[in-house]
Amino acid sequence: MTDARSSASSSAGRPDGRPRRSPRRPDELLVDELTEQLEATRRVLTGSPADAAERALGRIGGESEADARLASDLALSAPLAAPDRFDEAHRLVMRSVELLDREGFRDPPVVAIGPLGAIAQPAVEFVAKFIVRSHTKNVIDDLVKLYSQRESQAEPKSPERRVLARARLDTQRLAPSYSGGGVGALLLLAAGAALPALASLAQQLGGIEVDARWVFGGTAFALFLFVTLAWLLLRGAAVARHRSQLVMGQPLAALWETIGHAGDPPEDDSVLFATIAIVLTALVWFALPAVIGAGFLIF
């Protein structure tokens, strides 16, 4: 009876429906058990990555989707998804990084705005240059990290380890050459952050006995700075985004495909700059009625 109950309990499995794991043998190391579990999961993961993920989700039904994807990525232990195409994809990305860092911000298209065009184009190029060069630096840094991680996972003296080591060394030698966008655009952002203080000061002038012409003149100047800075940030971000996608979007996607299970490729900061531009524009529309109201109070 005891054997029958034991057999029935063993066949019943866990409450979530999955079979119970047999106890580990005294002479079995934990790494042996883990390797066996990963191998069982790996056998499920055949075919395309999307199909493999779906099968993994069905197999690990009691866990969250994120947990299932982590388990499937852990089971796929190959350091490179397409080792025979990795070297080619790596060289293409290195070429695109060089091209984007050197030419990706130059001569941005600017709508003709009369004599201000000669000033607007260099200003837009200034913002685009910061975003583009920050992006190329981040790409190089991320590649050094990713190559090092995958190299440590490759079998010693394997072809994958050799190509990854070569790519890592190439990228590490290049890293000091990519220093980012500098501090110029950060000062531009700091100026944008200071503009709300100017608007607040203009509103406070409503309670002081001053010439109304100075109030309206200062208000108009502050609003002009708001609109100009917002336009420069938005235009520069749009140029940087377009150039980054044109030059490096597909090469990065191809490289990530040959590496496999490495998350998403790095992206530039153009969305952040565009968000700041939109916020500045919104501040203009909120500040303008308040300042006009203060002007009427003065009169």
C-alpha cells in the first residue's frame, strides 16, 4: 500500500500540473541538474525564435510572460545565433558608426526663414551633433559590453570565441575615439530650464511700479527664446533621428539578429530632446495668458 500511495503521489505531480523533479542523487552536482533542466527546455525551443518563445510560454504556463522569456533565453546557450554572418554584420556596424559620427549631423535641412537661416542651420546642426555623437558613443560602449559577455559564454578555443574576441578588441580600441556630444547641448538644455524662471519674473513685475513697455518687451523676448529653443531642439532631434535610422538602423538590427537574444539595439536620445521641446512649447502657451493678464493689471 505504501508503494502504491508513493507511486500515485509521484504521478500526481505538482499542484500546477507539472511533474515533480526526482530528488538529486548524492553524487550529482547542482550544475548537472541545471544542465539537464536547460537541455530539456532547449529541446522545446526549435524553429524560429518567435515560435520558440510561444512554446516556452505554453510550457511554463504558471509563470509570467517575462519569466518564461527569461527561461527561454537562458536555455539558448549559443553565444551567437548566426556565427557565420556575425563578422560581416560587425564590420557593417563599424562602418555605419564611423559614417554617422562624422557626417550624420552635417547640413541639416532648414526651412528658409530669411536672414535667420544663416543662424538657424548651425544651431540645428549643433543639437543634432550632440544627439548623434552621444548615440555613437553609447553604441560602442554597449557593443564592448555585449561582446565581452558573449565571449565569456563561448567554449574555449571555439570559432565563436575567436570572432567575438576579435570584435571586442576592435571595439575597445575604438572606444576612446568616441567621446560623445560634449557639454554644449547640455548648456542649451540648462538655458531652456532657466526660461521658466524668466517667465515667472516677468509675471512678478506686474506687482512693481515699472514702465509697462519694459514688461511687455521683456515678456516678448522671453517668449521668443522659448519658441526658438523649442524649435531648435525639435528640429535637431528630428534630423538626428532620421540620420541615425538611415545610417545605422538596419546595420544594428542585422548585428543584433546574428548575436541573438540580446534585447533591443541601443537608440538615440532624440525622443528625449523632442519631449523637452514639446514641454517648452506647452510652457509658452501656459505662460502667455498669465503674462498678458499681468500686463492688463499694470494698465
